[in-house]
Amino acid sequence: MTTAIESDDSATAPVLSTDHRPSTAPDLDRRRVLRAGAALGAGAVLGAPAFAQGAKKYAGVVLNVSAFSAPYQKLLRQWLPEFEAQTGIKVNFDTPSFPVYNQRVDLELSTKGSGFDVVNVTFIYSSRWIQSGWLTPLDDFIKDPGRTPADFDINDFLPGARAPETGRDGKLYGVPWTAEVTISASSRFDLVKAAGLAYPDTTDDLVKTLKAVNRKERVAGFVTDNHYGWTFPPYLHAFGGDVFRKAPDDLYPTLDTPEAIAAADYFARLLREFGPDGAVSYTPDQAVQALKAGRSNFSTLGQIYLSQVGDPASSKAAQTAAWGLVPKGPAGRFPGTAVHGYGIPVGSKNKDAAWQFIVWATSKTITRRAVAAGYGSPSRRSDIDADVFRKRQVVNGYDIAKLCTDSIELSGKQGHMKYRTVSVYPQVDQQLNKAIELIVSGQQSAAGAMKQAQAAAIAELKRAGVAV
């Protein structure tokens, strides 16, 4: 599932990946939106999602809505006049950059102020915001036929996408609008088949495969994004390690355990022995360009990037590419996932009207229109199963959408992404980045680098006021 928005135009705009850094992808324009309407029928663009009875009773209400800039928000902004005309609600729609958004909203929520009526429940802050009581539980809104139309269907949202938006009390605090995931891909799978091997399913299989194909036809074996705080944890978990002892309750770092050291040694080996020259300098965009050019073969990365390898318009490797799940290690398989949803701050004075906005923004009508316009990270099962989405997701016989949904469901069941939903994870994230670089470059052993990361992480958490 790619969040790159398809278009005929050459202009580009930033698209946020699972680790929230800008990528380049074709931007949406008026013609693309109109084509989306044609694909669904004129009523999809000219019509409207159903609202609960008496929507016009909100006439004159002004809503302050804020979410970080992303393709879905750009679509909503284009369609927002329809919502305002249908309800009489005026919407101030603020979409700053990801770090600016999180800083502003975290501060406002912490005061339980009334500055925002609808906010994005940011994945890495979801535990803090929900468990602190800063968001409004949505269950009563969902169950009320006077406020929620019958066709809204909360159970249509993937269970794995709803899980991070759910509090310890079992109540839902955000309705997901995106679900992204880490998968694996091979750009030159023809080299693997020529070596008589199948697609690698385990960490052992991956090393065996890379040994067989590395530097064949001058193609490096493995490449990935140098944000190791995002790309390394699937391997950390696969070897039986973790970032914290038991997030979100016990935030004592566990970066120097035997399992963590073994995982770091393994992951660094992939880059040191099989990576391209300067492997530690590769951004996600550079990694995907190396894959699309056929200069590097395997990667584990977000689907927003790896699905682009199958694009015949931009990828030389489109005909030889293959995709799979992240490799399974001794402790199992642990794909990285990120989910964002819309929620209502507890301090909002317009909660009923705010809920009407969320119902509209995540309705089946609007999410399907977004998918038809090229949006590639839907959270509704009905959108994932829709022909307009599925036909773009099966490439060379590989069902990328199924890989992603299977990964999201697995993540929801296992709960291994809880480490990323605590507000102090960025401090540990930086220590992982440094540790992997030190190991890959040969400046330190895996044991030395991870013990140093452990000590630095403890110091950082103490400075942040965490009892460790």
C-alpha cells in the first residue's frame, strides 16, 4: 500500500512515511480528483456521506481541526467545502509539519485547553495522550444513532489499526485514517531464482540468499533507510530483544541484553557485508532509488517506498521485483507499523460537531474517494478489498496489500509496537541510530555500541523525568 499519490503531472509534494520524514511523490491536483469521481460515479464527488439526523443544527459552529501535513489531509482540504455546506459548520483546518504539529498539540492537550476540537492522535504520542485522559472516549458517539449514521461501521476499520487508538479501559479514542507497515522487497529477484533459491522468509534465509546474490551483476545485496530507530526494531524483536522492559508501563531500556546485541550484530552485518558503498548514509529516498535502479537487491522498509519498486513508469526493476513479509527470527516475526487517527480533545467545547467532522472525514464515501484518487494507506477493510485499490496492489503476482494487512493484524495482536507509542522513545531512537552506525563502520563491536547506547538512553530518560 503506497501513500504516494499517483498523477500525470511532474510536480512533486512531500509525502510522509512511516517514520514521518518527507518523501517525494506526485501531488494531487484537480484533474486527479475529478478522475477519482469518474471511477466511482458522479455521485461520489457530487454526493455526500450520510450524516446523523439534524446535522444542520450545527450551523454557525466553528471547529478548530489540526493534523500534520499528509496526502490525506490535502484531499480533505479540497473536499472540505462540501462538509461545510452540508452541516453549516465552519472548519479552520491547520496542517503544520509533523514536528511542529506534535509540539503544539502536546502542549495544548497537556493543559486540557479548548484550542482544538479535532486532532490527529499521533502514533508515537498515543499512549501519552490517551492514558493521561487528554482525549475524549468515542464509544458513546459511535453507539448513538442520533450522532452516527448506520453505515459508518466502526468494525470496518482494521482491528490492528484500532488497537493503538484504544485505551487500557477498552474504549476507542481515535478513528484511524491511515495504517502503514514495514515489509520486505527484492528488486532483482531474478538473481535469486537463478541461484535456485526461494524468497527468504527467515533471518537465516536472508543471509543465505544475500551470500548467493551479493554483487552479482554489480548489484549490492541489501539496503535500507539509515533511520535505524525505525528499521532496526523489527530485527531487535525477531531476536527476542526489545527497546524497553515492558512499554508503556516499565520504560527501563533493554538495549544491552544478549538478544539486543545479537540483533544489532546481525543487522549491522547486513549493511556492512552486503550493503552498497556508504550504506549508512542512505536516506529512505536514496534506498528506494537504488532498488528501482536495480543497484541494490533486498530491503526492509515502509510500504510507501517498497511498493514504488513495482511502478513500471519509474522503476527499471519493475519486472523483476518481488515482495514479502519482514523476516522471521528466533523469536518470531515483528513488522513495524504506524497508525494515526482523528480524536477529540477533552477540553473541546464543540464535541458533537467535532464528531460530525470525524464521521465525515473517515466515512466510507470519503475514504473510498481518497483511494480512487490514489491514496494508498487505507484503514478500512472495505477500501482494501475494493477493486479500485486492489488492482494497483498486485504486482508480478505478489499481493502487496495482503502483505500489509497481514502485518497490521499481526502487530495488533502481538502489541510489539507499544515501544513506539511512548513520548520518550525519540531519545532512545537517536541512541539506536548512533549504535548501528558505530557497528557498521567498525568503530565499535555490537556489544560495545549497544552498552554505550544503553547508558546514554538511561541518562536521556532521567533528564526527561522518567524514573528508571
